[in-house]
Amino acid sequence: MGRYDLGRWLRVEVEFDEGEAKPKSYTSRLTMADGATTAKEGLPFRSPDSKLGTWRGFVGLDTKLAVFYADDIRLEQSS
């Protein structure tokens, strides 16, 4: 979704519906400290057979060592 300065906090949101008849896609939003937001909607699940999210994580895609700090994590289920 872009490149961001090291050492800066970002708010990360991932939103999707689970279940048999639900869309096999998700929305991702990144919000900077100044309130600027980048969003991508309709991102496809890795597998169209996905029905239930059982794992969450952060992954660095560079070849260098990386450190992630996570704070105030909240998982919500909506009806």
C-alpha cells in the first residue's frame, strides 16, 4: 500500500466478513498520525476457499531484519 517512514506509528485496519456466502475479499486501511488515510478495497483472499480467519500477523517483505511494535490490538466480530 506504499512506503512509510521508519519509526512512525501507523493505525492499521483490516475489515472482512467471514462465512460461506460472504465476499472473499477484504479492505485494508493505513492511517498516519496526521490523519491521512490510504485504503484499498476489494483485496482478494489468498484462497477462494477461505471461510474463517484463524491467524493474524505482520510480515516484512524486505530482505533486511525488521522490528514491528504492536499496541492496542482489538479484534471485533460484528453481527
